[in-house]
Amino acid sequence: MTAAETRPDPESVGAAATPQRQGREEVVFHLDGLSVHYGEFPAVKGVGLDVRRNEITALIGPSGCGKSTVLRSLNRMNDLIEIAKVSGLVEYHGVDLYGPAVDPVEVRRQIGMVFQKPNPFPKSIYDNVAFGPRIAKTDDDLDGLVEQSLRRAVLWDEVRDKLDQSAYALSGGQQQRLCIARAIATSPDVLLMDEPCSALDPIATLRIEELMVELKSDYSIVIVTHNMQQAARVSDRTAFFTVDESVTGHRTGILVEFDQTGKIFTNPSNPKTEDYITGRFG
Amino acid sequence: MTADTTTPTRIAVAAKLQGRRVGWGESAFQLATLIGLLLSLGVLVALLADIVAGAWSVVTTRGADFVSTPISLSADTAGVLNGIIGSVLLTIVVAVVAIPLGIAAAVYLEEYAADTRPTRFIQTNVRNLAGVPSIVYGLLGLGVIVRLVTALGAGGSANGRNIIAGGLTLAVLVLPIVVITTSEALRAVPAGIREAAYGVGATQWEVTRHQVLPAALPAILTGTVLTLARAFGETAPLLLVGAATGFFATGGQGLMEQLSGTYTALPVVVYSWSRQPDGAFRDELAPAAILVLLVLLLAANAAAIIIRNRSERKW
């Protein structure tokens, strides 16, 4: 099964599935019927949701529910896994992200990513931030860009005197903010964050959360998190995923509910969501 | 909480926590491992002592003269200069040929090749090649490389059994080791570094060139220096591709003549001297040549360790 065969016609599906969409330009990502297979087995199936501009969208759910897989299909990181096959529709500002003319390298320049474990390059702090702009060859004023990115990531004051030192000399929380600075140095439009605080202590977590809220005025953010309080604190909309074995006989992730974060956490429409957020499972 | 209720608990806990005496089985095992260590060390020390004892008179009477004079039929004036020159030139040929080829092959296997049955077949067999006895490579060198070198017009006065052929043979011999050590170095680069580089929009080439290779470089360099040391000490294949005579290589010629003429190498000098009927060659000069070889190999290993420590990275 290839992506092209199973992908529905963008126009008809988009219009039919989300009649409540408020103005096309507000929607950064429009997902419909998104499934990702690893080899034979579907890791996640039939996901449909819209990510809106200047909002934080949280993907929550128990382990193995496919939330990271969905996140990684938004900047075509799944392309790096040979056996991963994406089907269904992923539209980015109305453009089919998996269309034949789309270059995954360009996609990743527009859509930055921050990973679970802080993963700075084994280079200096400066070179970490400068790597993206350098390879994109947009380095008119590299020093200025590095400073601006570090300032935006609220790291500048801590590292301004040691830009040439190894990034590994920083604490875990500082490293993660460096990774955020590195991601925004290429001036992306969206930031994808895959459990960015799971390796950090509560204080570092708080700083990253404050940073996310601040960054959403310039970026649209999609965050995967295990931490429900985090989703409740920072996000505008929340998608709750769970694992369903009944559909295929394998552990397949499905989207249970997607709504305003306030509604998901106070008055979810699906009892499974309520069970999860009240701690009855997961 | 009163003492009455805690005391029995305390006694029971104290009894549970009491150390057991070491059983005789454990002591015997410890002793056996110690004997294993001492035996292997002992053999090494005896070997070194024997070599140093044999070489002592040469080291004390000849000193630096021994490494700076050419080979001679007279035991009083014979030195290992030709051997050192030959070995260094061979090692340079090996480095120039095997390192780029081996690193390129490993980068292709690890970074570019799809994980398919043929790829895995090749990876397995590169490992097998590294285990092939070196004399087999000598036969390959004699049968194929010497002829190839001659056919390409680089046979020179040695009819193809020259440093170029010898170096190429050693290069083929160590190539699988370069591929394996480089592959392992590349595999040890954390996946997070690759993901991060792809994440900011790097192409596969940029990821490999700017992140993966630099991160793997210390390990690649260390492995490469050790590989060259292996080539430096190799004897058997060289005996087949022309170094067996061991007496004709001379300095002072043009580089091409040196590379295409007859030659010798340090381990071959040792081999050749230890078979001489003259006792001075067999019992004094050969150990002294071994000592020179060992010092050079130890220097190479030390260089590898220094490179590794200097550029060691933690992640």
C-alpha cells in the first residue's frame, strides 16, 4: 500500500470533514485519515485534526498510542525510518506535505523540531545555533542571528560569555533551551516538540513551559507530552490518543478526542478521555 | 515508638545484614583468575627479557648507529636503516590507499546503503575477510597485485615485487579492519545527533559531513593508527611479494626508484637475520631489530591513545 493510492482527494475531504474550519489561513496543519505503518503493522490509524496558527497544540495519551509518530509525520522525520509508510492527508498551509514535488529537507527547514532528550551537537554553543543557518546559506549576519535565537530561547544571558565552549558543558535544561534556539535559528514557521521536558527537572521544565507560551506569538507549536498537567498548563488545544487493539489485532494508536484544552480537561465528550485525565488508566 | 518493640526487629535485621564468610569456591575462582593473569604477563615479561638481553650488547656498543646504518653482510656494521625506510614507505602506501577507501566503504555501508539482505551479507563478509590469514593476502599480492603493478608500468627493477606491490597487498590486508573500525565508530554516534541535524533541514550529505563524521573522527583515527601499526608489523605477505631478500634496498635514489625497486621491511629484516648461520646476526642483531620494531609499534599505540584522549567527546 502506498501513500498515493490511499490518499483521499484533498479538496473534498478537507471540506467534508471539517465544516467548522474558520478561515483556511488560520490552519497550519490539516490532518485527515492519517495512518502510519511500520512494515505491515499500523502504528497509528485514521487521525484527523487541525493545528492552528499561534496556538500550542498538545498530543497526549499513554505509551504506544502513536502521538510521537503523528508528530514526526508533520516534518517528514518518519521518512528516515525505512519501514515507515505514511498514508492519508497531511496538509501544511493547504499544501500536501507528502506531494511529489515536496522536498523533505525543505519541509524540515520550515518546521523545526525539538527532541525528547536534549541533543546538542558535540560542538560549541555558537556552532550549535549556527549550523542550521549555515547549511541553509542564509548567513548574512550569523552573529546577530545566533544572538537573536539565543535571546528568544531565553538562554543568551547565561551563555553570552562562553559561546565558544562545548554545548555539553551546559546543564540539561540549558541544553534543551539551546536545542530550541537551534530550531528557531532557521526561522521556521512551526515548532514540533517531542516530550521536550521529560528529561528535565521541574524547574527547568517550568522555564521551557514559560518559553513555549512566549514563543507561540511567533510560532505555532505542537507538543507531545506524557505530562497531563503540562498539556493543561500550556496548550490551547489537546488531542487525546489511546491504544486500540480491537481494530487490527495489533497495538494501534487512535485519536479519541480533539478539542479545546479547557474542554478536554473539564468536560470531555468521550468517557475514555475522562478515564485517562482523571488517572483511571495510563 | 518504644525500645521494647524495636529491639526484636533490630536484632532480626542485624542478623539478616550480617556478612557471610567468603566460601572456598569463591576464593578458588579468584585464585584461578589471578593465575591466568600472572601466566600471560609472565610469558610477555620472559619474552621481553630475552629480547632485551640479546639486544643489550648491540644497544650499548652501537647505540643510534644501529638504526642509521644500512644492512650489511658484516655483523659489526649491519644496521636496520633500510628496514625502517622500507617499513615507513610501506605504511605510507597503506595509509594513502586503505584509509580513504576503507572510510568511504564504511560510510556507504552505514549511512547510505539500505538495510537489505545484500548489505548484511557484505557486512558479515567484511568481518570474515578481517579474519583471513595474512599469508593468503600474500598469495593474492603475488598472483594479482605484482602482475597488476608490472602491467601498469610500475614494476621497476624488482619486476613488480616492490614497495608499491607490497604496500597495496598490506592495504588490501588491513582494508576490512579499517571498514570495521570506521563502521563501529559511525554506529556509536548517537542517533540524537543525526535526528537533530535532519531536524534543522540538513541533507544526508550535510548530516554525514558536518555532524556524523566529525563526531566519529576520534574513534576512526584511533582505529586507523592501530591498523597502520598492524600493517607495520606484518611479515608473511611481504615475504611473498618480494621483501624476502632483505638486502638490496638502498637510500639515496629518486622516490619512484625507491618505490619500484627491491626493498625490505623491518619485520622481514628480523626474519632474515634470525635465519643467518652467523650467531651474531641470530642472537644479537635480530633481537636488537625486534627491539626497534617494538619501540616503533609502542609509539604508534601511544599516539593512538593520545589522539583518543585529546579528542574524546562525551554525550
